[in-house]
Amino acid sequence: MKKPEKFVAWVAAVVFGAALLAGCNAVRKPEPQNPPTQQQPTAPAAPSQQPMPTDAGELNNIANKISSAAMKVRGVNTATTVIAGSIAYVGVDQKAGTEQSETDRIKSEVSDEAKKAEPRLTTVYVSSDADTVTRIRRVAEGIAAGQPISAFDSELAEIVKRMSPTSK
């Protein structure tokens, strides 16, 4: 063979070999990035949570409802509730000398009852400390007398410093 024929034969062999290799790897349709999943029936979405009312009269009604629910808890004599936004501050008066474990149970149950009475609450603070209960009562009386809740911002901040939420 002559040099040009060898070169052509060599090029033909390389091209033929490349074609064979390419033929072995069949070209596939690319798979989708996110394979489709089977559509499963979904339950209707829960209704969106309604915001808490801003009307003082309606907030007072909700606070009274929470206080009434709290007083149904065994061991609670009276209860006072203040609502600010979606936060409830509940002061409970219980029998003197109640043990700490019983006090913790009462606070937990009052918190649960408050959430049942008003599911839109995001946080519930419950206190049985006499000073804190007195502060909550003063705020509630001021709101009932027509003062805006914003007038008690510093008092509520002080109350929060003294207690931790019992429900979130």
C-alpha cells in the first residue's frame, strides 16, 4: 500500500471505530429533573387562621370567655385575662399554700383551656404570683374603663419579664 492509501485506511478505521463506539451508547431521551409523582387526592386545605379582633368590646368578650374557662380548672378561685394582639395574659387566684406541682398543673390546664376557648391565640402567659395577678387585674380594669391597650405596653412588658409562656 502506498502512504496515502494507508492514511485513508487508517482514517476510515478511526471513523469506523468511533461510529461503533457511538452506536453502543444509544442516545436516550433525557429524564425529567423531577419525575412526575402520582396525583394523590388531597384533603381540603384548613381554613386560614383568622386574625384576632381589634375591637375593644370583642376583645373584652374573648378575655371574659377565657377567664370563665380558666375558673373551671380545679384549684382556680378566680381568673383575670388581658388580651394584647394574639397573646393572652391570665392571672389566676388559687388556694393559699398550693404545692408547686399542683400550681404547675393548674397553669398548664389554664393555658390549655385558654387555647380551647380562643384558638387564635399564639401565646398564653399564666401566673399565680399575687403581684403579677394584681398587675394583670389593673390592666384589665383600665382596658374595661376605655383606655387603649397601648397605654399598658410598659406594664405588659414588666409582666412578661416576670413570667414565661405556658403555651405557644
